[in-house]
Amino acid sequence: MSGGTSSEGEDHGPINKPSGANFVDLPVGTNGDMIGTYWTANPKNSTATHAFVMIHGRLRDGDKYWKVMDDALTNAVKAKYPGVDKDAIVVAPEYFSTKLNEGQYNEHELGWSDVNAWQAGEIATHPKGTTASAFDVLDAFVAEFADQTKYPAMKNVTLVGHGGGGQLMQRYAVVGQSPPSNVHVRYIYGDPSSSVYFTKDRPQVKASVANISSCPMYNTWRYGFANFTTDVNPTSPKLPIDYFAQYIQRDVVSMIGLQDVKSSGDEYCMAQLQGGPKRRDRNLAYWKYINTLAKTNFDLTGFNATFKHLPDWSNVSRNVIAHRLIVIENADHDAALVFGSAEGRAALFSSGTLPTGWRPVGWSAAGNGQRVPSAKSGTSSASNFDSGSGSHANSSRAAGTLRISDAVALGAAATALSIVLLL
């Protein structure tokens, strides 16, 4: 690595079992590999309609993240929040470091020798000879909860990550396998230090902060697709435009703390080139980036990232995306603040409209160009996840108009166009 430092993954907390959870092993693949996981004690497998997979941050403190998610669930149940499942299951895997968690994992549990490699979805180094990646771990959780023999009532699986876990989740939403049809998957990522770019373009930042000419690794995986080695479909490789087409059709919610402005986490030049030293600015820039690629009519007023030139990928987007951006005005880089907020609660539990939270002065909700994927109701037929809209200063709501049937047809057309272009 060059052009900066990273404070990610350089410390960790003890492996403690929080009240209400057990620490168990979940099989990953068929070769005996396991992922150590904090898991709701005495789960109601026969009646649970919703499962939450919460990914820890850079410190690999899965116990704390399990509690953040469990607290959010408990508080939503107490508040009688519409649609929340009191029997929901909460799990939080532990991506062990073989350098910093020595003695805390067993002979079958996965571990990574590079303390940050799991955030990029890379293959573990323990047990010896394993081929399981951090992405495979997420596949295993989705497959587990989609197993109707174990969870006959399960309808929704929500994958959540923050910070380092947000990096993993953002990339998994891009390249992860399509989930089984019997569960709806929502991907939520909060305040990642960086995201994967589909092109070589980057927002313009001051040369004194970072410069592409002096940052030769700026487009390597995990920051871009150069040298991408974790393709989940190696027998049928895809190009970045294919992953973009897949990504924008998924139910993805990006959550940003407006006060997440400290220079911490990944400060290598590859991350700095995504919008400067502040996580907030990088994530706001990425929202403008994907909307500009897709040529949506979503209002980007006040999103000040500047790109010299971006290609027009509306041939695969048809000018709409399924993503939502929620900015929590009073949150910094704190998972409890992000997911414990009113906006966080909506993202985690709502199958209706979602608030946008903060928006820049001059931004308008008119012309919302987001497509809306469908969620599965635990008690009735599938309902729509609607796109949220808000004012520049606070949260408000507006209903989306495109239904899932439109999205499915559009997605099929987009995929077909993508294939034609690549031939």
C-alpha cells in the first residue's frame, strides 16, 4: 500500500458472549470450515420471519455489534414499530485475525492473516488450505436462513455492516451471488471508508490530498476492479458494467452519518481519491457517481463531487436504480447512533417508505428516479419497499411509484443489453 496509512484492524476487544446470545459455529461450504458467530440464544426458528446478519467494524468486535442490532430490535418491538418481528433472529459473525486473535478461534474457524483482507471479501488463510472467502461467509448466512426446513416462516434477511463491515457489505452487494427466491435480501451499509468503483473515474480532490498519477493502486480491488480475484462466478466472469447492472437492481440502503468527518480508518491514497479525507464526503460522492453513471433523474443538487467525465450506462439502468441514500444528521462514525436513529430503524425494519434524512440546501424530492425492489411480508403477499424523499434539513417521506413487476422486466432488459454490448 502507498500514499497514507490505515488505522483499521489494529486492535480488538475480547471475545465476550453478550447477554442474550450464544457463540456458535456456522458451516461455510462443505469442507468443514466454520465461522464463529454470536447468535440469538434460544431462537424461535419455526416462527421467525426476519433474520439480521450484523457485520462488525475494523476492531472485529462482533459481540458489541450483535448488541447494537439486538438493542435496535428490542427497542423497535417495545415501540410497536410497524412490521417488526418480535421473533427475529440476530447473528453477528466474527472475522478473526490470525495475527491479533491468536488463541481465540478453534481449528475449524476461519481466520485472515491480513487484518483488513476480510473487508475486501478475500479468502481466509485459516484453516490451512481453505478456499472460503469473506463473501462465502455471507452466502452461508443467506443460505442458512433460506432453508425452509429450518426456518419455515422466514421471509426477509437483512445484511448490515458498518465501517469495516460496511466496506464488506458494499462490495458484497456488488459481486455477491443472487439470493434464493424464497427470501428477500436487503443490503445495508453504513459509513464505509471506501467503496468499489466500476470505472477508472474518481471525484476531483486537491492534488495535495491525493493524485492518481502518484497512486498506482487506486483502481485495484477493493477500490476498483483491476486485479479482481474474488469473482464469485469464476466460470462465467463478468465485466464491471455487469456488476453495476446487478448492483443497482438490488435492495441496497447506504447510510451516512453527516458528522462522520474525522480522518480515520483507511487513509491510503486509494481511499482519499474517493472524495478526500472524510468518510462522509467519500460516500456522498459515491451516491453522485452511481446516479450519474445510471443517468437517473434523482436531484443531485448540493452533492459537490466533481467528475471530469463519466460514461453513460443508462443502457443497463434505464435511468433508475433501486438504491436509497439515508443521511443521519446528528450521527458521526458510531454504529449505535446510525442504526439506533429513527432513520436507522426505518432502514432496518420498514417495508414501506424510507426517510432520506438530511439533504443539501436546494435539493428537491421532485423527479425521484429510484426504482423500488420488493420485500416479503411475514403475514401477507409481498409489499413494495418504497423510495424515500426528504427536505434539505430534516426527514420526510414520499412514496415510490414503480412496482416490482416493472423492476423485474427492466432488469431483464438491462441484462440482455449488457450481454449484447459485451459480445
